[in-house]
Amino acid sequence: MTVEALRGRRPEVLGDLLDRYGREIQGVAYLILRDRAGAEDVVVDTLLTAFDRGGSLRDPEALRPWLLRIATNRALAVRRREGRVVHLQVVPETASRDPDQDERILLLSVVEALPARMRAAVVLRYYADFPVRDVAEALGTSENTVKTQLREALGRLRRALADAPRSEEALHG
Amino acid sequence: MADELDPRLEARLRTVLRAEADALPFAIRGGELERRAAERLRARSRRRLMLLASAAVVVIAVGGVALLSFMSPRSDVAQPPSPLPDTLPSFERLVDAWGRGSRQVIRAELGASPAGTQTTVGDIRGFPDLAIAFACTGQSIELRVLGDAALDPVTYPCTGGIQLENLSDLRIANAAQAPLQVTAPAGVAWRLVVLADGGVAPSPAPSTSPSPAADCVPVSADGAFPTFGIVDSIELKTFLDAGTVTYRRIGTAKPEGDAGAWYVDPEPWRSVELAGPPLVLDAGTSCVQTWDIRIARSADVEAAIAAGTTPAAEPQVVDAPEIGHNISALSLPTGDLTIRVEVTWWTGGGPAATEVRSFRVFVAAPRPTPPAGADPVNP
């Protein structure tokens, strides 16, 4: 239904796409950009791009990966263009006493510190649950490159956790 | 084996990422989306109408010229393109249109020809983010990317002004070849630059060796951009990646779009206390050629922006370019400051690049040093 409406360029499809995929697109963009306003722009831009170019889409199954691919590339483009934007989070003024919270902050900070394309690979694989092949296609690279990026990212996460003994214990029980 | 995939870590990462994204409020409404879609369609219709109108003018003009040439003695000598009109924006202005720090991948121009021209220039493979900035006089030009990269020919009416086309969506990273084709009808003169923004292209780019004074260290994967950071007494947090317990929110700093203007994000700023050696500029791992660091009181910067002038900034003497320049060695007064840093660096295989950033910090007075032997936690 949505794909047909998209191919027919029926304006009401925008609302439908927004309802179905808007949050997820925003999630992908936000996790890459770490900027809420930027992520919202990416959502709008992605859906308008889909509306413009959806005429060629045939396979309904391809819609979600296609949208998230557009969103990823938009977010990476934004980051490259405006990218050396500094975003800092509000954080507790003293260290948290909640190990889960500490670990969450630690994991997120490591993900944020990853190079942009590696971070995009992590977001697509672990947030959007893309298979490695789809991640590779979305980023215009090879599956081997994506696997290497994911391994490297997990390695960094593991090393960061190893420096925080309580988190490591929580993770490995 | 330490970096092999780890199902438990992967599951934890999944949970954390989802929780982080789900915590974000979703504020976009369908009405806003439809309004912007309608705006886009209207802009496109206007462009099409302009094109039709200019095409009609050209048909009449070409008919007239054909009639005149039929009535005049014929010449078999091909007419060379005429010189470019002075009214076309310079290459420098075209580059500036996309933003400072862009690298030129292609730079081309052609004067008007009575017969029209089709020109193929350059190769834009391997660049992650591209834009074409161009200007033309006359009727219109058509741009397309050839090879197995997909860009349908797009016709642009000539306005004489600068036009930008973002090519970021093009899937040309793995294309075998991707030259740019410019088709200009009779009487059209054009000038264009293709610009790559950020990153180091995987394909070979014209290489500029660093100057002998450059301070070089091996280039890492992350070495394309310098990072700017704060050092506290415990560890380095880069500005880009900060966000853990060390800092309170200080807002958003954006790189300057224009080297001549200071930029301060309008978002209200809070303060950050810098302890210990306050600020480190870490150039990553690359060959740094120059640093230019200027510090001004933020109030002066804002006043200068409001007045459209340049604030009086104190240039900081940097003895020699070095990796990880420590601003604490410089004169850093306390208070609400805007720091502008311009660094030019070079990474292997790519030309020199310049990055300009301004950010704002509140530098607190140094904390009193506890007497020797005092317990730092429970003095």
C-alpha cells in the first residue's frame, strides 16, 4: 500500500511514512549525529527524498532498508559538512552510583567516539538490525570492511569496559 | 581474538542504542512534512517554467541567427569559444559557496560557442561527499555523471549566479569511472568546480607535500580531522566526544563557515570549569603546518557580530606547530572566552587542508592548591 502510494506520488503517503518509519529514521540519524534538531532535519529530508524518488521502488520489502539507507547517508553528509559540531550532553555532576547507568554512558561515549562511518555501521547493525550485507550496501562498501569495522568497534567497547571493572562484572555477570 | 564479535556485548549494545534512541521525543508532524513537500514541488514547477520560457527565447534567437547566417556569406572556419564573460563568479567564489575547507576535485570553464559544446571533465570517484558549484550565462546547461554512477542528466537554467548541486547521494564510491559531462547550448558560457567536503578521498588526489617545518607523525585512520579537547586532571575528553561525567552542558559550537567572521552559536551557553592544564588541541596524527589561535572575550565577539565587524582578538604565539598543542602554555585569561583556532594540516595522499573552529569556554580561576599532606577528598 505504502509503496504503491509512493509510486503514485500521493501526498498522503508522507504521513504514512512518517508514522511507520519516522521514529526509526530519527533514531538512526540521532545516533550518528547526536543532535536532535539535526536528526529531525534528516527525517524530513529522507521522507521528502523518498517521495521524490519513490517512483522506481518496486519491492515493498525494500522500503525500510531504502529509507534507512537514505537517512544514514544524509546524516553522514550532514556530519561531514557541519560535522565538527560539538554536542555535549547534560551529565550528572558527580559520578553515578548506578553501575548500569555508568555502563550505558560509557558504551554511548565509546560509540560516539568512533569514526563516523564505523559508527554508522554500528548503528545500522545494532540499532536497525540490518544484516551485514545490507549495512555494506547502505554504506557503499564491502561486507568485509563492515565486519572489520564492527570488530574494531566491539573491541573498543570491550577495552573501555575492561577499564571500568564494575561494568565488566555487570556485563559478564 | 580479543576483537571477535561477542553476543553478550552485542546484545547490551543493542539495548543501549535502542534505549537512547527511544528516549528521544518525536516531534515531527505530518502537516509540517506536507508543507515542505508542497514548497519543494512549487520550487520545481517554477524552475520548469523558467526553463520553458528561456527555451522559447532561444528557439526564436536560434531561428533568427539561422536566417541571418543563411543570408550572409558562409564561413567554413569553426568559431572558437568566446572569452568568458566577466560577470561569471570566479572559481574562488564558487569554492566559497560550498564552504571553507572544501577541496576542489574538478575546476573547469568554457566560453560561449556558436555551435554549443559538450565537454567531459575529470573523474569524481571515491569521494564520500561531493557538490558541484557552478554558474552560467545564456540559456541553460545540462550536467550529468557518466559511467556506471547514476545521475540522470539535469538541466539548469542559467541565472548568472552561483548554483549548488549536492551529489552526496550518488553511489559513486565503487564506480569504475565517473566523469562529469557538461552540455551547453549555443551561446552559453559556464564555470564550475566540483568540491569534496571532508575526509581524504580513497582515490589518489593531487598531493601537496608538507612544508619542511611541518611536524609529522604517522597518519591514523582518524587522522583526517584534528580534534579539539579539554584536559582535566584525569583524562582527555575531546570536544566531539565529550559527554560523560566530567562536564556540564556547555552548548554547541560550530565551525565557522567563513574565515573572516566569528561565529557563536546563538544557543545559550553554560559554563564549564577547566581544571589542570585546561585545553589541548589534538591534531590527531598528521603533519601540522600552522596553528593560528586567537582568543577574545565572548561579549566582544558578540558585539562585533552584531555590528558586522571583526572582534579584536588576541593572537596567541605558537612557537612551532606541534601535535597536541597545549593552550595552557598560552595566555588564557579567566572568564567567558571565545577561542578561534585555525589549523592547517596534511595527511598522506591528500592535499593540505585547513580547519577553522570557534568555541566558547568559561575559564575558571585556578583552584587553590591544597597544602602539602592534606587529604584532597576530605581536607
